[in-house]
Amino acid sequence: MNERSGCSAELLKELSQAAGPPGSEGEVRGIVRRVLEAAGPLSYDRLGSILCVNQGRAEQPRVVLDSHLDEVGFMVQSVSGEGKLAIVPLGGWWGHVLLGQRVEVLVEGGRVPGVIGSTPPHFLAADQRDKVIGIDKMYVDIGASNSSQVSAVGIRVGDPVVPKTEFMEFQVPGILSGKALDNRAGVGLMCEVMLALRGKAHPNTVIGVGSVQEEVGCRGGGTSSTLSEPDVAVVLEATPADDLPGFEDRQAVLGKGPQIRLFDPTAISNRRLVHKVLEVADSQDIPVQQAVRRTGGTDAKTIHGHGAGVPTVVIGVPSRYIHTHVSLLHWDDYCATRDLVLGLVLALPGTTCEERPAQGGESGIPVARGEKCLADPDQKLVAHRQSGGLFQKLLPV
């Protein structure tokens, strides 16, 4: 795959092949740390999310680019006397996509190959062949015949398990395939934008975030926000493509550009921020798709409700077959998403403030000058308490 628009297919490949289920994101975090160490100061929350800061002309407003490091996986729940590993899911899986698939158990100092066991159809009754087997009935087979052999290769209860998949470029131009594109695509884009901001003048402080444990409850999105203190957030995702047989009114088609998610059950994207994204896309001739989702969720769930509220938008790369061993995305969509997010960051103007006496005896409250406010469509000032005083956090558009 040729490099385009400053995007690195090699970075995406490295991220895809890294192992990083919820609670064990260290390998992915290490790649992000290496890639971004020259992009700005790094810090971490206590769950393991990584943050990189690029300060523009002012400390505020603070624009967060969030991407979650983790992928759907499993954890060893128990080991049978016959050496089979019972597992519990880490994230959302559908039983139909699992039987007979290769996996790796992450042990101290390495990976142990295995396969999710599957009963041959020869041994199944007719009515059993049409049923979806629950994950609680599945097991990982590493080739062991007893529990001692399992212990001998270093496997313990609680060890994480991840899919084993090769990253490749398909013969159809632009199509890339690999595991964990949800959300290594978002992580790669966050890194690409943070690297592109080096040396560029902009009025904001931009914080790139690689959050943890999104697939089990968007946990790192919340804890990292305590450190990043966002005024506005862009959540970068690999969004499920719906260009599949039987789907009508498609909103996530490979090759048709980035997707702006307007709604899912966990968050509503800020309307003014969405309009700004559309404005930037139009100015750069970037095709975009808009989606209203009946199901699903992202780190926007915990970020947009942080503190007094954070105007948030979700921008995704359409990806077929996420939450399976193999996903597909289009390289043009990936690079276009990078260009769109970079353009958005550079187009978000900083807040110019002047001070006026406050009511009720407080003084020195900064008041935003200029255009309408993302956080407040009625242009009423909403106070946000921080240690050290009472401040207004307003971002005009």
C-alpha cells in the first residue's frame, strides 16, 4: 500500500497486529508512546490510558482527540483436567463468528497459539447444527491433553486471549484487512493527526488520547478526561460498515468517505460541532457519510458527560465485520478521515476572553468574546468550577 496524504499503512499494520484486549493494552500503548514521544509531552491515567499534548498559542480551549487502544478479546476463566481453556468474553462477540478460529493466549513473556474448539458436523444432531453456541460453552484448545501441559507453557487463569489474524492488502485496490481495526484505525488516526500538528500554528491545546477498556464500558474515556479536561472532543472510531447484502438506506459504505455519527444510544453528537465538521469537509472536498445508529456506543458515552459537559462528535472509518477476527476498511476513507480531523482541529478558533466583574461578589470571571458557543446555543454563560477559581469554557464557531 502506497503512503498517501502523510498516512502510514505500516503504522496501521503494526497497530493491528499488536495484542491489546481490555485491561492488557500495554503492547499497543508502547507503539503509541514510541510514535508520539516527539510529538509532545506524554502522561498516563491510572488505568493505563496515554495522553499526548500539543499546545498551540493558548492553553485553552482544550481539544481532545480520543481513540481507544483495546480490542475485543477473551480471558481464561478456568482450565479443565483435559487441558481445555474455558473463556469469558471481553467485549461484544457473536457466537457464529468464533468456532474454529485461531487465537493467542497472552502469557508472561510471549504468546501461546490455540484454536477455539469446534465439534465436527459429523457428531452433531440436525437440530444442533442451526444453533448458535454460547461462549460459555466454548473452549480454547492449545493442543494440551491435561492441565499440567497448560501450566507448563505458562498459561494461568485470568490470562487474556486475542484473535490471531494476518494483516494484508486485498487485490481490490485500497482494501486493507486485519484484526482489531476497531479501534486501531482510530488509534492510527490519532497518531497521524498529532504528528501532523508538529510545527503548525493553531490557537488550541490539542490532546491525543489512547484510552483503555472501551470495549467493556468506555472506562478509559472517563478516567482520561479527568486529566485532559476537554472543552471539546472528537472521538475517532472504526464504525461498523453496513454495505452488506440485505441492508438498505446505507450510512457506512467503504470508499464513500468518513462517517459522522450523529446519534447512538450512549451519546448525541453536538450539532454545532457537526456543522463545523461538515463545513471543513466541504471546504476540502472530502465526501462524508452521516449516521444515526439504533445500537452501539463509543467513548463519547463517558467523555461528553464529563464535568459540566463536553461538546463531542464521533468520526469513524467505515469498517466491515468489526468484532470478528477479520475486518476490512478502505485506505482512501482512512486518509480522508485524517485530513478531515486535521482540518477540523486547525479550523477550531481559540476563545478570546476579557474579564468583567461577576455578580454575587465574585470577580475576574473570563467572558468569551465573539461568535456563538458550542457549549451553549443560547449564548448564556455556563460556569465551570475548577481548582483555583471559576472559569468560563466557551468555544466559538
